Amino acid sequence: MIFLDKFLNSITTYRLVLNSLVFLTAISVILAAFDRLRYSWTVTVMVSSLLALLAACYFSNFIFSKVFNVPVNAESSLITAFILFLILAPADTSKQIMILVIAGVVAMASKYLLAPFRKHLFNPAAFAAATLYIFGLDSAVWWVGDPWMLPFVFITGFLIVRKIKRFSMVVAFFVAWLLSLSFFGRAIFSSFQSFFFALGPILFYATIMLTEPITTPPTKKLQWIYGALNGLLLNVPIRLGGFSATPEIVLMIGNVLSYATGSRRRYELTLKGKNEIAKDVCEFVFTPDRKINFKPGQYLEWTLAHDKKDSRGNRRYFTIASSPTEGDVKLGVKYNNPPSSFKRALFTMQDGDTFGAGQLGGDFVMPRDTTKKLVFIAGGIGITPFRSMIRFLLDKNERRDITLFYATKTEAEIAYRDIFTEAKNKLGIKTEYIVGRFIDDEFVRRVVPDYHERIFYISGPDAMVNTFKKMLLKMNVPRRSIITDYFPGFA
């Protein structure tokens, strides 16, 4: 799995989802050419329908982005077009083509017009499909769930869920779906064939539509509830004003609850200053347009509009390096060579330039119980959440039993040393700098002999996090006592 994770961390979530949908579309066209799908659509009808959706979504999204003066994300519009293609029936008349065009425009419009606090409320594809159903124009058939498509949907869905680390949410969905199915949909269990036919659309729903990061809750506990609620409602015979609760309507109900429980705002931050705090590490200081209510250790998704975007896109997840007690918002960012177009644009920002951010979330936060003993393990730029936590403790004069292991390749790469020295002097927080060598189990046992009583927090590159997690498990540290940061590479 190491090679797989390395590949997944080298590609953005948007690009992975887009490539997966392109792959599923290509497979479906090939199957149609050999008359393997349950539906008798011709390749010409499928291709013309796809082109209509792609054009409608791409151009309407471009127009809306100019009208509302927000950064355009072409990949997002294409993803919506492919999803609509895979759940709506292809069109073989000019009238049906026009309905698909309407679906594409409605989907894009929902991102801009139904976006309180500049965060869209509904999954665009679900909203468009539901709109067609409510106005009697069309109904989603979810033909992507064709039995011949099932193995391909499973593979692409697995890759996406692993990339964004949403396995627990998807498992909660399927457990609830099976339980509700046993009460409200027993006919599906009458034969293996019936269950097999029902599984395909549900797999696509759970792994590709349910997992959309923007419309899912920010913490694992809320994600479990969100997944379970969707799984439950899919089988409950609900009618809303004369309309049945179709899968897309169920997803929209979940979107509303997710919006209500998550961070509903997007923020605009203005660059105040930047300075090099370690070798190839720069700290950016921003002034937010409004106060951001976050916990130390949480992250934001950052969007930076820039020209000549490369394949890694214009969005990243960055942990907030500042403390909630500080007025400014700080980011610690490592400069890679060669840099992505995003980082090149970031490092050339000037004072007064603006940066957009949203999707506040993360479970990488300290326990409420201040008596719990903690160990922080940081690798390289993975130190940023611990900087936030320790600065918070200093400002609150809050004592906790904490030992920090900070691993870097060279002495010059150590950042925030002044804060950790202050924390040692004022709060007794111990910092061990590990330069150019590995942290092994003997080192952990020697420095923190009561390690079995502690909660371990690990932040850094994915390979490093997985290595330490395996080591701690071999040391019989309970799995529940190992907390890892969400560090998804090019998110």
C-alpha cells in the first residue's frame, strides 16, 4: 500500500476524481459498443449526451465565476458533468439534449446562487438531478450501477476513499444502509441477483457523491453520523410534498444537516508579511476578514487564483500554524524544488494580496481532559499543528504533560525553536530534536518510559506517519491512543 499511497499523494483529489469518472465513462462506452449494458443506448447517443453536459457545465461555470468574481475551478465543473452523465439517461432527441443542458446549467448555478457565506450548500449534481425530477423533466436512473460496471466503480471508489481518508464514513453508510434495508427493502434480499443489481448505484453514491469534501462534515464523529443518516434514509419510504425521496434528494437532506453542523463560512485573508523561519520554510502571516473560530491543530482548504495552473490545481489543505489566541492567521509552508504552480504563486505574493480559505475541519486537536499525558511526533513541516497547540497553551498559561519529538534532516530545518524553548521554561514542555536520524522504539521507551499511559499525536508526510503508527502499535500502544494528522498531499 506504500506505493499506492505515494501515488495518491502525488495527485489532487479533484484530478483523481475526474480521472476516475473519465475512466468509468470510457468503460461504459466500450460496454455499450459491445451491447453489454442493460440499456440499449448507442455510442453516438452516449457521446453526444456527454459533450452536451461537458459544454453546459464548463461554459456556465466560467460565466458564473466571472459574474461573481471568484476563482474558476474547471475540474469541478467537469466532474459534475461526468457525474450527471453517469446517473441521467443519455438523450436521443434534441428536446432531451436541451434537458441535459438545463441540468448542467442548474448544477453550476447552485454553486453560486445557493452558497450562503460563500460555501455551496448542495452537491451540484444531486441538486440538478433533483430539480429535473421535481419539475417533471427527467429522473436519474443511476445506470452507472450496471452489474458490468460494478468492479470498475469499486476500484475507483476505493482509490478516492483512500485518498481522502473517509473509510469510516463509508462504512457507517453501508452498515446503516444494510440495517434499514432489512426493515424497508427486504425484497432486495430475495435473491443474490436483486442485491447485486442494487449494490452498483449504492457503491457509486457512497464512494463518489457522498464523499464530496465540500459538502461533508468537518470531523470524524459528524462524518459517521452523516454517512449513517444517508444510508438509513435511502431505504425509508419518505414523501416530501408528493415527491418520493430519491437518492439525490436524500443526499441533499444530508447536505443541509452537514452545512448546519460544519463551518459555514469562507474567508478572505490579506497577506500582512512573510519571513523565512527555517531552511526552505516560509511563514506567511495573514489578516482574516473576520475572526476564524478554530481549535489548535485544525486545517483550512486554501484557494489561490493564479495563471498557468499545473495539474496540481489551485487548492491545498494547510494546517493553521497560529493559535486561536493570536489575531493573525499564520501558515508554515515548505518550498519544494521544483515548486508547483500553486506554491510558486504563493511565494511570490506581496503584502496586500488576498487568499481564499474555507472548509475548516480536523480532529487533530488536544483532548479536553488536561490531565492526559501527551507525546507529539513531528516530521519536517508537520510541526505546524504543534506550534498552534503550544502557542495556545503558552497564551492560556495552561500546563499539560507533553513531550515533543521533532525530526528534521538538518539543524537548519528546525522551525519555531523560540516557541518550544519558551514552552519548556514556562510550562515544562519537553522538546527532543532528532536531526538526521530515525526515532526508534528504544528512543521512545527511554525518553517517555510511561509511553503506555500517553496519547500520541503524529504529524508529517504520509509515509512517516504510517511508519510511526506501526511502530507504536508493535509497542502495544492502543490504537485509540494514536492520533494522526490529515495530511493528504496535494489535496
